[in-house]
Amino acid sequence: MSWKLLKDYCEFLGFTVNSPREAIKRALSIAMISNGEIWLRTLMDRNLTVHVYDEAIAHKVSMGNEVYETIKDEYFPLLEQLYKKFKDELCLD
């Protein structure tokens, strides 16, 4: 869902954004986010796991806590940074 927030914000600024990848790249170019490589990896992982029909992929996704650890250690901090960025720059309170 964070890519949709980025998309909406970029469109509010006047940019045209047609995909999650474009939203991430545009947000990176206007310094709304950093760590573009990790943001793009979140998108790839999301696309890989959202509709798991391949048994080998399903097994890899469910192996241990690998997915949980990646989300907790790499992706969640990105979301916290994004929240802070919007709160600090856009909130009036």
C-alpha cells in the first residue's frame, strides 16, 4: 500500500505515475524516499508472494521465518521512515 501513497503524492505534485515501480522511482528522484534498491526489492518480493501458484516458490516463502525476518528487518524500517517523512514534512500539527 505504500506505493499507492507514493503514487498519490507524486500525482499531487503533478507527476504522472502509472505503476508501482514508477511510483518508487519518482519518489526516490524527489527525495521522498531513500534506499531505492530495497524499495524495489519490496516490490519484487510482494509480486513474488502475492499469488503463489508455483509449489517451489510457495515452499521457499514458507521456509522458516525468512519472509518474516526480511519484512521485520528490512521493509518495516522503510515504512517507518516514510511515515516520519510524511509526518515531519506534511503534517501541520
